[in-house]
Amino acid sequence: MTATRAIDQLRRIAFLLERGRAETHRVRAFRGAAKTLEDLPAAEFDRRIEDGTLTDLPGIGPVSAKVIGEAFAGATAGYLGRLEDEVAPLVEGGEALRQALRGDLHTHSDWSDGGSPIEEMAVTARDLGHDYIVLTDHSPRLKVANGLSIDRLRRQLDVVRDLNTKLAPFRILTGIEVDILEDGALDQDPDLLAELDVVVASVHSKLRMPAADMTPRMVAAIANPAVDVLGHCTGRLVTGGRGTRPESTFDAEVVFEACRRFGVAVEINARPERLDPPRRLLRLAVEGGCVFSIDTDAHAPGQLDWQPYGCTRAEECGVTADRVVNTLSAEELLAWTRSKA
């Protein structure tokens, strides 16, 4: 029981650091310590607490050892207490939209380039008040993100099926963030895409392609009946460890009209380094009659609490809850995605 309390506090610290956009190495220190404790036999945990030898274990340093010791004593660790005292709304505005959201349609796990197991992402989303998340790990050609081959994706579907039995009534919906290839084709087997609950299609390569080529590339993907959401449409980066990146250029009116015509949601990507689409394009999509999804594109549990960044921008640009598909229940969402197949 005492180890469980320590693990919970270490994970909560990691969550709050992720939410606050702390450096990755700080987050990993606490997640690594939690994993070490998780794998430690109870008798050894008790012995190392008594001997003061926790720091001899891989992944446990002086700071995490102090957290563990305070949790073992039945207290809230001082480090955690200080972080909890600093918790505040990430942004102002968008509260009503955030309350209306039932899930998150764009999330990643350690099966591709995320940092945490599927179950930890799901439990965190549940604890944040969601009814469901869509698991959208990357497709095969994005090798830098450990994209999923057909075989690995099929194995993931089995894992999700088992987790849904365990976590019910919370649901993990099956999905993928599939690359839009240079010719507008999708980077995964069509039959397998048809089996998934939600497909997010995004451009990750040749981002500086001329607008005359990028526009038909995006429209071809949007017109594919497998696609449900157009992910981070400009591909821009406005801040963060990867630096900045300009927007891809395309005829936005044509692309958003294709989204409206084919019933594809325009993603309002809430990652602080993306905030995509920019406000002028988001307003254009609103005027064009599009529907939307407000997603975190989370790669770690604490990032699942980033939806307010998207909700605020959505509210500023006139997006109403009835045009946001992840205000739907899981069954309503699935009825929407299946209606386009």
C-alpha cells in the first residue's frame, strides 16, 4: 500500500510537470522512479526504505527518493504540494466548450512516439472527466515516430480490446494518425483503416510543397471515405523544443470546402507549439460551414489537459459546441464516422 501511495504521487508530479510544459528530463525522472517502484517486490521496497538505499536503484535520484520517503510516511510530498499549490487554469475563456467535450480524438502512446502506455493515457483521460479517447498512433512511413506496421496495429487493437473490458464504461476508441502521402493517398492498408473507429489524416512530409500541389494532395485525402479528421492542417510550429516552422501553403477555401462536403472535421490542435489552424484560417473554416474536433495531440498523460488551449481559440473564432464532434457521446461519434463510410 505504501509503495502504491508513492507511485501515485510520483505520477501526479509527472502529470503536473507535463501539464505545465516542463523540460522532458524532469518529467522522465519522476515517471522513471514510478516505474522502478512498480517493478520492485514489496519486501525489497520495505527494506530499501529502512536502509535508505532507494537511490541505489536505477531511475531513483535524491529528489524522487525524498518524495517516496514522504509518501511512505503517509504525507503528501513537499514537491507535490508545491506543484498543487501552483495549479491554475492554463488560459482564460473556452470553459463552456471544455465542459461540453466528451473525449479527445488525437492521442499517442508509447507504441509510437508517445511516452506512456495506453492504459496510463486512458486512465488519465478518464480522471480528467472524459468518457473516451481515440488512440491515434502514427502510421508506418513516419519511422522517426516509430509508426505502426499493419501487424503492430493489429496487435494494438487486441490490447485495446482487453483494456476496454478492464476500464469499462470508459472507452478507448481505435484509431490512427495516418500520413497523407505526396499523392494524397493514405499510409496504411485501406481494409485496416476501414476497421478503425476514427482516422485522423495529417501531412508530416514535404511540408513546403507548393500550394498548387499541396491543395490537391490534401483534398484527395479528405475525399477518402476512411478519413474523419484533418489533423493540424498547416503543420506549423510556433514554439517549443523543435523550434519554429512556417505554415504549409494551400488554398484554404478549397480545402475547407472539401472538409464540409465530405464531412471531415477540421482539427483544432491544442498543442501549445502548434495551435493549428491559426485564427484567420479557423475563422475561414467556421464561415465555410465546417465541423471541428478539439484535440490535444497528447504524447504524455499531462498533455491530455491541454484542451483549454484549443477551446479558448475555438470560442474566440465563433466555434459553437454543436459543431464540435467530440462533444458527442462515443456511440454518437461512431454513428457519425460510420455514416461517411
